[in-house]
Amino acid sequence: MTTITDPLDTLRGAVRGTVVTRGDPSYDVSRRVYNALHDRRPAVVVHAVDTADVIAAVLYAQEHDLPLAVRGGSHSVAGFGTVDDGLVVDLSRMRGVRVDPEARTARAEGGATWGDFDHATHAFGLATTGGVISTTGVGGLTLGGGMGHLARRCGLSCDNLVAADVVTAEGSLVSCDAERHPDLFWALRGGGGNFGVATSLAYRLHPVADVFGGLTCYPLDGDVVRAWAELIADSSEELNVILVLALGPEEPFLPERWHGRPICAAFTCYSGPASEDDKVLARLDGLGPVIGRFMERMPYPVVNTLFDEQLPPGLFHYWKGNFSREMSDGAIAAHMEYGATMPSLESDTAIFPIDGACHRVGAEDTAFAYRDAFFSHSFGGTWTDAADTERNIAWTRDYDRALRPHTEEGGYVNFMDTDDQDRVRVNYRQNFDRLRTVKRRYDPGNVFRLNQNIVP
């Protein structure tokens, strides 16, 4: 007697995790991603618990001609962690982090967040450059480059990557580092999710325990921006200050008359000795009139949670990003114009310094191409009501048009949205053709195309 097996039953039998489809009670939770702008309905979500599950899911998607999305922390602003009518490989149950304190390395599973990573490494007084929101996924941030509080001192996240395990389009597990599959290892460090599913990533760690961190707030003023750029150029690499333009938060450290008004904020992480904290405060005082401040010594993991409450899952986001080699008068004028018209309390502009250790890596040593940039500009609307979508997107696009003449052609791929595919070549600049060669080798059919896509 011939029996017909449901393909989904075959998939369920092949994985130890959970397979969720439409109609299942957990479907709406399983399909949800961080950015509420992307309300998509995949056909299948595979909650993988190990590499074997990932391999089974990748092979199933190809066998049944399903578009494939990979989800780690699900923070992709462009919503690449989900897809209509396709298969989502969800890594969120693969969150283990194993630290080798003697070797000063840590290996994280592909679904780990930076909160998971920082918790594990802090027990040994160690850290590496990670995201500024603790719920950000380790994998997605690193594959795009990885900017954060330790970048000036320790380099980008991808600069600290020492090895990775990747499930490729053909369902093979490839372990890569500087000696094994060095072409793939090179491409992973900034080339995004174009080459496979990173099921584990190993990092170099640095001695970082407590830091002096927090926010110092000033009125929105171009002179504050200029003074901040000068501060970065004239400070030790242990001092990282991200400049934020926003509406004043409703926090006790900021006087009520500044709530909801345009401000500049110096988001500071100083990883040097506590004996220098007062000098750091004096430098911050020199940026402009201080209208509010929250600064204290804290464990390094804490500084990466300071914006978690303001930016929970379920908000709507639309972002853009650009690099620049200087903070020109034209760029400052654009930031002042749009900083004064922020569309919501949740919206902001964040300008990351990417000098110091980031510049000690060659422009062709990793896929991250803009080693001559000093600043990375991230800006965009964040809002709570779907009815405000059109207004926020229009504001962000206008901001982008105003800033483009004063910045480099390309920007950071993790700040790009779904309508930025035309920028992929300039985002990778001199490294694009080499990336395309690696893409042809490991994913000639472009299975991994839900990303800032490098077409093979």
C-alpha cells in the first residue's frame, strides 16, 4: 500500500526544535519581529535548537522552493528576519555562550543576543565590541560590521571575530577562520547574511569590567556637534561618545521643561581607570551648556541596556545611514534642521565614532570597506502608531536627501532599509567584486537573498 507523507511531517521529524505553521496557536508570536513595520506571514517558522535543525530547514526551503529568511535577534530594521509565504529559520533558542578566559575568547551560538554575550563574558572581566541595545543579535550585528561602545578601543565586532560555523546553501557546515576557508571568513566580516546561516561565532575578548557611562544632555546646537567631533579627535581610545540628537526624554535627570524638546546627548562609555572619571566629566562639560546628566560607574553590560526600555520590540522603525570622513558644516546644518523636527520621542539620530582601532584594520582586510570614515550617521523615524507611517518615512527620506551631499556615497549596511538595494555596491566600495566572487562560490543560486543582497 502506498502512503503519502505530508512534507511538513517530514520536516517535523527532521528537527528537534519546533515547526510552526499558519493555524498553530503560537503562529502570531512566532512570526513577529522587532520592527512592527514588517507584519509578514511566513508559511513555516522553524525554531532551531541546533545546527542539524538549521541544515534541515535550509534543505527543506530549497526542496519546496520557499524563500528563506534567517532570524537571530530579529532586530533587522529592514525586516530581513521574516518573509511572506516562505520559511524562517529562527535561531532564538540557540543562545549559548562559552567563554575561555585563559585564551580570552568566547564562542556564541547564532541566536545569542549581546545581553547574553555580555553576561557570560563579564563574569571574567572580559568583553568585546557589541550592540548598544542588549536585545540585538550577536550574529546580525557582527556580519554587518558591528559598531558599539568599545569600537574606538577594540575595533568593530567583525574585527574581533576569530572563527565561525556557517550552514551554506547546499546544507553543508563550513567552519572558517584565517586558515580554513579564509575567503568565507573574510566575507563574513561585514558582508552581511549573504553567505549562509552563522550557527556559531567566536570572538577575541578584551579586559573590560566596569565603565563610566551614561548620558549628558545639551540644547540642540551645531556648536555642540562641532565640539563633540573635536573631543573625539583629541581623546584616548578608551573614551567612546556616541552623539545622539533626539527629543528630551521624560527622565528624572532631565528638567521637565526640556521634555519633548530637541536636544543633543553625549552617550558615553569610558573604559579607562576610575581615577580619570572626573576628567571625562570636565571634557563633557566643555561641549556646551549641560541641561541634564546621568553618569556613573557601572558594569559594562549595563551600559548596553540603557536604551532597552525606550526601544522595546513592537515599535515601527524606518532608518537610513551614511559614513563621513569629517563633520562638515553642511552635515551639521542638515542634522540641525531635522534634529529640530524629530517626529516622535522614540526617534533619534545617532552618530558613531569609528576611528581609533577601527582604522588599524586595512580597507581590504575585511569586507567592511569604509576604514577611512570617522563617523557613521544613523537616523530615522521610530513611532508607535501605524497611522504615522507615511509621515515618518517621508521625514527620514527628506533627511537622507539633505545629508547625502555632505557624506560618503555608502553607508553601514545594518542601517539600510528595504529600499536601499541600489546602494549595495557603494556600501562595499572596493570590496564588492571580491564579495560577489565569494557569493558565487558559496551561494550561486542566491538562496540567501533576504539581506542587503550581493547578487551572484
